[in-house]
Amino acid sequence: MRLLNVDSRRLHTFYDDAIPRYAILSHTWDQNEPEVTFDDLKRPDHAMMARYDKIEHTCRLAEERRLEWVWIDTCCIDKSSSAELSEAINSMFRYYEKSAVCFVHLEDVEKQDAVADPDAAFKWPKGRWFSRGWTLQELIAPDSLEFYDKAWKLVGDRSSLSEHIHHRTGIPTEYLRKNRIDFRQARIGERMSWAADRETTRKEDIAYSLFGLFDVNMPLLYGEGERAFRRLQEEIIKTSTDDSIFAWSSNE
């Protein structure tokens, strides 16, 4: 696992039991400005890039919690390596699950709007984070999760906002509150329903983003389209007798 040091802003690789405590960022990628990538961090001027603010604020929040390391998908994965990308996607749920804290950046939400009416603030087109495929596992996996608005002001945590998150996502509050029930107690069909209205840029990612929710590990085959979802179902069936899975297809 590759982590970014909050002081030096340099990447270091750790393995298994040697992985230190770290904070993790959950966000949506900017559609208009490029994110800071693994290769960008090698550039001497990377701190001048428009989206470097995400790294800056994530490191600041981590430091406030006396954490020395952060993980950010845009710069901690070398996406030029197909092997590394596959390993990262298959490990993604665990990265979020093992984090000390997850910071969610809601780029299209203003704190005053969220405080005045959270339900309205988190509805489309606001709260784009709640409609993306990859962010479902990022909502469920971490033990500690905090929401920040466009200006990086704290909106609340998953527990305090559980009712509003439920209204936006359909996920029952018992899986969101502080003393929550393990999401694995939900039937497979119910877990599938949480992803039903979410979107991904590539068709395959609808399936790939669900690996962690069903404890599945399988190779990535970009270009396979909806076949990815069928492969996901096949892998789930191998270890489960829950027939609620058959109620779902990749189009639902």
C-alpha cells in the first residue's frame, strides 16, 4: 500500500503489518480540472496544480488528528500499471475499512445549505458524491467518516447525518450509525439495491466498485461491458446461498 507523508508530501510503500495508521480521502473527480496524479507528484511544480488543494486539506485534517500518513486514490495509485490498478481496486474496500478516519469532500455542497436542510443539500444535482458508484463502498467501509463541504468546513459525520443519508441513498440507518450493525447482515439483494441508482463513467465499474461489499476478488477486464456484472454475480454465487441476488441485473 502506497501512502503519502503529510510533512514531506512524498510517497512510501508499506506492506501488511507494517502499514501505519492513516487517513483516507473520499471524493468525486473534477470534470473540468485534472486531479493530481502519481506522475504529477514527481513534477517540481505539482503544488501549483489547481486540484492540489485536495491533498493540502487532507494532509491538514490528518495532522490535526496526529496522523502522519494519508491515502488519496488519484496520487497513491500508479494507474499506468495495470497490475497495480487491479490490485488497488480489489483492495479498495479494505483500504477504507482499515483507515483511522475517512474525510468525504462534497465539492458541490455549501455548509449553510446542508445545515439548513440536509435532505435538500444532498439531493441531485447537489451531493453528487451520493450518486457515484465508487463512493458506495467508501460510505460503508470506514469505521469513522466525516463530511466536509466545498470549502472544507465540517458538515457532520456519518452517524449524525444518518437519517439524511438514508433519505438520499436508501441505506437503512442501522448500517450508518455509530454503533452500527455489520452491513454483511443485509441480504445480497438489499446490498445490490444500494447501488441501483448509482453511476460510473465506465460500465464495468458498476461491478468493480462492488467487490468489497460482497467480498469478491476477480480480475479487471475493461472492455467487457455488462459481462463484468455477470461475472460478479457468478463469484458471489460461489460462496453464498442467498437467492436474492437473482433479482438484479446490471441495468437495475
